[in-house]
Amino acid sequence: MFVLGSINNLAAKEQPASVAVASPTASPTPTVTPAVLPTATPQPTPTPAPELGAAPVGQTVIGLVVDVVDGDTIKVEVNGTVYTIRYIGIDTPETVHPTEPIEWMGPEASAANTELVDGQQVVLEKDVSETDRYGRLLRYVWLERATGWLLVNAELVRLGFANSSTYPPDVAYQDLFLGAEREARDAGVGLWGATPTPVPTAAPGNCHPSYQGACLLIGHGDYDCEGGSGNGPNYIRGPVYVVGYDEFKLDGDGDRVACEG
């Protein structure tokens, strides 16, 4: 019994001690920060460009009309300097050409231009060219009214007092002018209206070069229209067309036609 007990004791000693094994700790799941996309910068809504002909779109300057030369030429004061402005893209009948007679509808074109711009503040818009061969500034002429912008060049064509006449490179409003001319033709107004009647020319001799339709002799004193209130000894029965400097002050309303009735 002693031996058996000793063996049992020895066997008990040889049994390995029970080892507590810790359960493996799971690795923590890393926190994933979601990517943040950059906030798009709001893009401004583009302002629609004005319809061509609805407002000036090019280089502009403001001036005051101080004189209307004829249907397509004016004088404008800009910052104290007076410039002669030739309307771009249109042509009106002659009234002040030094070597050509007054053309049909010329006085009417001058009168229409006068009514539109004389004494008005205008906006002059440049195209490509600066001047014409005569040194006149080439410009589109705009009026800003309560009802919106008015392009005088196009308005004169639309009313029948001018025809479209564009020359490269100054063709920004060419289509507008052609459309206005079609409108005037279809309406039969102005140049596209009644058959023109010849304008009488001055008789040869010592006639004053500023007047046509009657011979106002140079050096024969003052002239006045028949029925007028002037004190000139020579009374004129009109019409008389003023094509230069109105020495005798016959053209009171500035339309280049004097002594109309």
C-alpha cells in the first residue's frame, strides 16, 4: 500500500498544472473618416448679353450734340473738345457736299437727324476704325431714353431717310441695318416712297454758294423770306436749300430748308 500510494503521489506531481489561456482580444476596427469632397464654389449665372442692337456693347464715350451737319454727320462735344462724327453703316442723301447738288430727301434726312439728336446727350460707340478718310470719327450713335436704348443709325434707316451702307471692318450692326432697310422698303417710306422730284439748283453767276434753289447774289445786302419779319431789302420766295454757312439766317428751324412757305 505504501508503494502504491507513492506511485500515486508521483503521478500527481507529474501532471502539468492547468494553465489558464486568455482568449485573444480582437483588434479594434479602425475608424474610417469618410472623405469630404470640397464644396464647389457657386458659379454666378452669366448675365445674357443684350441682343445686338438693343444696347451698346463696345467701347463707348458720352458727348453732347452741338450741331447737326446733315443726315449722317453731327458735331459732338466730348470733355470740352468738339468732334465731327460720321455715322457708321448708313448713308443719307447729300445736302452739304461742296461739289454736288442737294439730293432728293437730303433736307428731310437732315431734319430727321436734327429732331432725333440736336442738343441731346449721346453715347458714341466705336467699332474697329477710328476715322474715315476725311478725319471724321466713325461711330454708332445711341440715345438712352426712358423706354430703352435707341440706335440712331438704325432708326434713320428704319424711317426711310438713310440706306444701309456698311464697309469692312466696321460691320457689327450690318444685319440690323439691312433689316431696317427692308422694313422701310416694305412700308414704302422716305427714300422708298414717292417718285423723287428734281431739286432746283442755283442759277450760275455771282450766287452765294451756301444757297441753292434761288440765286442770292453776293454783295447785294441782306435777304429775308417773303412774308418774314426781317429788314432785308431782298425777299425770297422759297424753298431755298441751305448747303453751307447760313449767312442770311434764313433757316430758322435748322432743317437746311429755308423760306418753305
